[in-house]
Amino acid sequence: MASNFDIEETVLDQDALDRNTMGNVELQHELFILFFDQMPVYLDQMNDAVQSGDYDNWRMAAHGIKGSARALGFTRIARLALESEKSDPDEARLLALKEAVDVANDAVSDTTALAS
């Protein structure tokens, strides 16, 4: 499956993450857990919005993802969420967002496993 990402786009902006958490690695790990625990709720809300054509719920979920992703430095997720927030409910956008979440989760899981 072709990726919707620019090859130069990073998964995680470590500088942004460190700025927002004052470099506290334990806090970063806790925030990652919270973020990835919350993603299924947002993604389900977006999926429901695709099925019903509910622009308001689509936009609210995308907005929530965007803010959280930016705070944690997840650049791909934040960009896709911003684009989704400005669009009508769209299954292709939702799939791209799900892919970005999976990639970020894998990247962070690998990093945190090595740091433990």
C-alpha cells in the first residue's frame, strides 16, 4: 500500500516534545500512553462521522487529534489531522490518519523499549 507521507516528514519532532515536556522522559512515556489510549476513541468518532456524513463530529475529533499530536511532536499525525479538520468526512483521510497513528505508535514503542 502506498504511503500518504512525504519521505522527508518526520514521525516525531523530538525538539518539540522536549520543549513541551521539559525533557522529562518519564512524562513523555506517560503522555504517549495517554495519547495512544485515546486514539481509538477519536478514530472511531471519525469513522462514525464518515458513515453518517457528520461534519461537526469529524471536525471535533480531528481537532482533538491535531492538538494532542502537536503537543507531543507527532508531525505527520498533526498535519493529517489539520487537513482532515478542514475537509468533509473522508474514508481515505481517515485511513491515512490511522496509518500515521500506527507508524508513530511503532516508532515510540521501539524507542521506549530501548530506553527501558
